[in-house]
Amino acid sequence: MSVWENLGGIQGKVAAVLIAVFAAGAGTGYFAGRWQALDERIAEESIVRASARRADYRKGRRGKQRRFINRLESDLGLQAAQMEQIRAALRQQHDKMMELRTGMRPQIEGILLQARREIRVFLNTDQQRSFDQIIREFDEHRQQRRER
């Protein structure tokens, strides 16, 4: 008598159920692994794209200013004296914007400090120590960016 002929009784039904459960588990594990790998690859690609966008943005600001000035010069047929006056006006505007940002910095820092205090209230002692470390690293990074 073959194995398949024995499947008619209770033992055969139990064996069939066990085989089906095993197959379902194996299939689920396989597809879950594929899904996780796909998820990780998408996350990695997202990080790479975000990093590239930040780098492009940093490079792009200066490039946009140059393109704007070049376009003014070419499309308006500006003379050298006019270009120098326009550059001076743009420098003044830039200085005013930086002054405004500098003047607002204390208000912004106050808001950040208040948010940090409110967050700390919800954390236990170990989490507060870790949070403080994260904040120190964040502040160091911001300071380095300002110095550049």
C-alpha cells in the first residue's frame, strides 16, 4: 500500500493538514523575506535620493544666482556698469536677509529649547540621557553648518 492510499484515514488527513501548513509557512516566509528586502532597498534608495537632493540644493543656490544674473545680462543687454549696480543691489539684499535671519535666531532658539523641554518631560531617565546626546550631536552639526 502506498502513502497516498493511506491518506483516506485520520492519519492521512492529519498528514495532509501538516503538509499544507508547512507549505503555507514556507511560502509566507519566502514572500515576507522578499517584501522586507524590497522595503530595505526602497528605503536605501530613498536615503540616497534625499542626500543627492540636499547636495544639489546646496550647489544649486549659487548656481541659480549666477544663472539669474547671466540671464539678466543676456536678455536685457545690460552694460558692465549696470551689471555692477545690480550685483551691488543683490549683495545688499542678501546682507539684509542674513541680518534678518540673525535677528530671528534668538526667537527660533527659544522655540527649539521649549520643544526640547516639553519632549524631555515624556521620557524616562535613560531616554533623557540618550535624548540629550542626540541634541548635543544635532547642535554640533548645526554649528558646523553655520561655520561653513
